[in-house]
Amino acid sequence: MSKNYTTLVEIRSALQKGEVSVEALVAGYLNRIKAYAHLNAFNEVFDADAIEQAKAVDTRIKAGTAGKLAGMVIAIKDNICFKGHKVSASSKILEGFTSIYSSTIVERLLAEDAVIIGRCNCDEFAMGGANENSYYGPVKNYADETRVSGGSSGGSAVAVQAGLCHAAIGTDTGGSVRQPAAFCGVIGLKPTYGRISRHGIIAYASSFDQAGPITQSVSDAALLLDVLAGPDNYDSTAIQTPYQPQGEVKPASGKKKIAYLKEALENEGTDAEVKAMLTTNIEKLRAEGHTVEPVGFEYLEYLVPTYYILATAEASSNLARFDGVHYGYRSANATDLVSTYKLSRSEGFGKEVKRRIMLGTFVLSAGYYDAYYAKAQKVRRLIQQKTNEILEQYDFMMMPTAPEPAFKIGLEEKDPVVSYLHDIFTVQASLAGVPAISLPAGNNIKGLPLGLQLLAKQYGEKELLEFSDYFLKLT
């Protein structure tokens, strides 16, 4: 496989002409994965399994019975269950654990003849914005191997960026699809909360977690959403109204009203080249006749604290199941039940995960629940209301995906609160439950990718994808 196909449409055309087979595509990706193993994007590659799947898809293509995703070679984040395959959430505590069932995501991908090539490295239990918290080590950015990939879906983003697969699935709790997509110069979509079933995804924060595609084209993101979205009897939080497939992404029509976050241009923490990128795109859209106006967001300084109080509280509850008793890692030094719990969890979890569990347990504890958790829930409602209010007046909100480009590996601040502030522009969509997308917006002077983020109103994925496609085609 010498050609880099950016859309499934190109692949399907090559398959129909007999220029390539799915088996040859998979073999090409496997060769690239070996050549770029040092990027550390994959925790496991399903070599034999992927070739077997590819042969079966080739047979169905010849018979004319292939599904919508025939020809798409895809990677999944290592917190998505695939029956008969290992899943670890990049944590020692699940080292060697094999999933006994498949997530709804995997079932829907396979039903449409996608080939799953492997599971991608991520921050442990999806907790982090740099992919430096993985038990298996950091993922390196293909654009500059001394820099982070972004997190927590860094392996998924680099796999697409480096051409190790055609597309990937990540999960986004506070920006974990969008931020690595921005750092890697690819497209990352976080749908409306509940749009894609969470069944079979190892939970971090249940009221935030949402799976989303990482792709090279908007058309592929839309196609994957068509396949993955929809009600699921196994997930009571999934949106119960059937999803209307978008099909081919049609060009956005008419002039739009777009609000840009004025604080993004005023904030001292935003990189100068990121500000320049935002300004350039504001002017570009105005030149096309769209209305682009600044809006203030009075709760900006509360976004990150609110998110981390709520997300860690949910993590504290969700991660209680990893106890050294039921499955996964058990300390060899344990002598009784209490030491089994204490030693297995302290040895099995990494530093950042332990930090978040302790923080979450603290904010839920007697005497602090009302002061922190209950108050954060009230602030979340205010954030949601204000976001919805803006999106009632405007078609989209626009802001950078991250306040700076990918930073150096190992240079994360010693104070974790400082590193949490990298999420300042992504957590708003997560707290409000609205769809958001990160689009590649060129590179900075050092050749590092920059990302532009668009938010749309709840259930507005169709309009968001159409406008994103239009925006990327503007010169």
C-alpha cells in the first residue's frame, strides 16, 4: 500500500477498479505499524485477526454483499472492549485481561465490514491530556517525535496521523478526542452526549464519556457517526430516538452566524500563533459573508474546576470495581482481604489515576459533598444554560481546540492543576453535552499542527459536519 487514501470513497473506488484489495490495505498498514513502532501508538496489533477479517471482506465485496465500511481499516482505543481480545485502558491493573464481550461500537463496526487492526495506547483510564500517563509509556507525535500526541486518545490520533490505519475511534470525556486530533493535525468529533452507546467502554466519568471518530476527512467522520450512532438497549443513557443517517455530506448552504470566544484572543495563556490562527479564520469567514461576532463566556474560569470535581467524583465511583479480587492485577504481597484491596490498587494504578480517585473520593465525602460536588453540579447547569443560550442565537461557537500546540514530552508541569488548564477550551462542550469537532487549521512556524474547534447545539451533528466540510474547503 503506497498510496495514502484520505477518504473511504477513494478506497472504494480503488477496490472496484481492482487496484487494491482489503487484504493488501491491511498488509500495508501492518508494515507501517512495524516501521513506526517507536511512536508507541498501539498497545497491541491484531495482525493475524486483521488479515483474516480482510480476506472475509474481500469475499463479500466480490459477492456484492459488503457493508458500508468495507475497505476501512480502523483502530480502537484501548478502553473499548472487543470479545476475545485484551483490553487494559493502558493500566497495569488490567494487564493481561481479555474481554468476554464486545462493545456496541465494535459490534456496529464489524457489522458494516470495518477491519479492526489493533488497540491504541491512551492515558491510563483515559485520564490525561498528553498520553504520558499510560502504563505502556508516552505516544510520540508523528509531526515531531519529541512532542506529546495529546490525550487521552493520543494513540488513536497518531495512528491516523502517521498512516498506521485509515481511521480510529477514541473516547472524549473532557476533550480526549478533540485535543489529540488538534495536536496531530487530523479531525476529531465528539458527538452529543448519548449519541453513541457507551456499552463496553471502560468508564471514566459516566455523565461525560462519549466515543467519537478520528479521521482524515469530514465525510469519513460522518459515515462513522452514521454507523455508530443510535439507541442501544444496553445503555440507558443513549439517546433513544433513532439517529437519521446523514449519508453523503452535502455542502453547507446559506450564510451562518458564528460566535467566537473573545476570551480565547484575550487570554494570556493562549499561544500567540494560536491567536493568530483564530484571527485569520475569523477574517476568512467574514470575507465569505458569514456573520462572525465575539461573545463573552462569564463562566470560563469555572469550566476546568467544575469539570474536574465532577469527573473525578464519577471516576472514584467507577474505578472502585478494580479491587484485585474480581479480575485484573492482584498484588503478590497481599495476605488478607484488606491488604489485597490496598496493595492491588496502590500497585496497579498509576500516579495520575490515584490522584483523581483521591480527589473524587474527597469531594464526595461527608462534610464536603455540598461544598464541592453539589455546587459543581449547579455550576454545570449554569454552563449548560449559557452555552445553549449562545447556540440559540448563533449557528456555531468557534474557538481554538487547545491553548497551545503539542508541548515537549516530559515537560508537563509538576503542578497537575497547570496541566489540567490545557482542557480550558474543550471541557465546555463536555459539560454542556453538545457536539464539537476539532478541525486541522494549518501548522505553526515549527511545523506543529494547530486545531480549530466548532461547537453546535445539541443533536446538531449534521449541520456541524456540513459546515466543517465547507470550512475545510475554503482556501
